[in-house]
Amino acid sequence: MRSKRSNSPLSQQQASPTRPASIGQVLFQVRTALFEYGAVSDEEEGRAEAEILLQHLLSVGTTELFASMRSPFPAEQRDALLAALVRRIRHEPLRYITGSCPFYGREFNVDARVLIPRPETEQLIDLALAWAVESNPESLRIADIGTGSGAIAATLATELPMPEVHAVDISRDALDVATGNCERLAGAGCVVFHEGDLTAPLKGRFDILVANLPYVQLKTLEDAEPELAHEPRGALDGGASGMDVIDRLVPQLPALMNPQHSLVLLEIDPPLAAPTITLVEKHLPGASITILSDFAGLARVAEIRINS
Ligand SMILES: C[S@@+](CC[C@H](N)C(=O)[O-])C[C@H]1O[C@@H](n2cnc3c(N)ncnc32)[C@H](O)[C@@H]1O
């Protein structure tokens, strides 16, 4: 924590006992508290988080929030706001507090059983959709390995016409969250769920395989921001090299992918680009592999095209 200016992060709100604080004033206080208590690293981040928190508590969208800046902050929401602020100041990720996270234009329910979907993972969706348009097959068989919240599976099931989507996770808890999200967003039965290790539960050949598996190096994990400790260790831990899980997945691909024409997309960490290329060249010698960068310019996706 940067400072302990008062016992309550919202104590200034009580400055005028006769006039309740407006939503705009509370927004400013929350933003300041988030920054001063060290939950965010700059005021801009504090502003963005304060807006999300208030939208969640007041059940309003951005436009409605800004239109109600002069309205009094509802007294009955004050305890809930304080509780949320305390959780955030203790470094619980904002998205676990609000219970939802946007991904590719849809809201996914998230809690501590699943990784919070990251914006950079949306690139996997763009690449899969582009390949699908270019390939124009009649129906696609798609595998999402390490589905977590179901963000990738539900998005592809919704964006593509009539695909057969299979989602695998080793965590029963994660599959429960994924099932709820996929059924709500894509419809019941649109994704087939499998509990198990990597591709072991899958049968037949696939046209697209997308995998955002644990890839964080142990050392990075130990030095990481405190928020990361709230996310499931099994969703992040890639072992000492970061390659533990990817090392086991890639040798399974030749038996699983359509050998004539198929696509594999792996989300990676920048230091894993070179070992991933070596691994793919060894196990899929005829395939082409391209490493793509995310919006921060960091190597983030291995795109593997298999063609006979
Ligand atoms: C980084 S999270 C990705 C979640 C989601 N796909 C996303 O992009 O937000 C990795 C997921 O892989 C799962 N996982 C880890 N090891 C696995 C394995 N050997 N087989 C299947 N799933 C695994 C974890 O439980 C976790 O849900």
C-alpha cells in the first residue's frame, strides 16, 4: 500500500452529512483510493477500474453512468462499494470482484476457478476466423485445449457457421464455468466438453486447434504482480522453462490434425518463440510456423499451418 491516509478508503464521502455524495464524487474518490492504496499503478488505470466497479454496482452501462454523475450515490450500495474496494486494495483482480470480463465483444462470467481472459488472446480468434474464411470448408471441427472460462470455445462457436467445437480442460472447476458461459452465449450443446489431459479425450481429426495453455516461467510467476496469485496456478504455471505443457502438446498434433489442411494456434510467452519453432519443426516437419506479435509488440502467437 502506498499510504494509509484514513481508516476507510471512502471516508471523504462523509464530508457533508446533509448532502449525500454524487455518483461523480464517489467515482473520483474510488479512483483516488485505488491509486493511493496501491491497487493500481497510475491514476488513468484507477479511473478505468473505478468506472467498471461503479457500473457493476449500479448495474448500468458507460453512457448511463456518465449521464447520472450528478445523481446521489445510492446509500444502500455504500457497504457493497466499500467491500469491493477492500478486496481490490488487497489485490484481488477487478474482474473477480465484478464476476465478469469482456472477451471479443461478449461478457464472460469469471471467478477464481478460471483465468481471466486477456485481450491479447483475442488475436487467436481473429486468426482462426481469417483462416476459416480463406479455407471455406463445409463444416469445421475445432478443439480448444485448456478452455478455462470457455472464452475461445464460445467465441468460435458463435462467430463461425455451424462448427463442431470441442473444449478440453484438466480442471473440473474450470469446465463448470466454461459450460455456463458457452451455454449462455452459444447455446446448449454448441460446445462438447471433455475433462482430461491435453488431446487425450479427443477422437478423430481436427481442422483448427487453439490452445492457450499455461506458459509462464516459474521465475516470472514468483516475481509477478500480486493479482496473479489469485488466478489458478494450474492455468499459469509452465514450469521452469515455461514449455512444460506445450512440450507435451506439440508431439500429439500429428495424430490429431487434418493432414491435408489444418491450423494450430498456440498462445506463447515471448521467450518461448524459439523453443516452440524447434519443437514444431521436429514434430510437424511439413508445416509452416509463423510467430506473431501482440499489440505491445511481444511475440505472442505461434501460427502453424499444416498442408499436404
Ligand atoms: C492460460 S488458461 C487459458 C484459459 C482460456 N483458454 C483463456 O484463453 O482465457 C489455461 C487453462 O489450461 C488448463 N490446463 C492446464 N493444463 C492442462 C492440461 N494438461 N490439459 C488440459 N487443460 C489444461 C487450465 O486448467 C486452464 O484452464
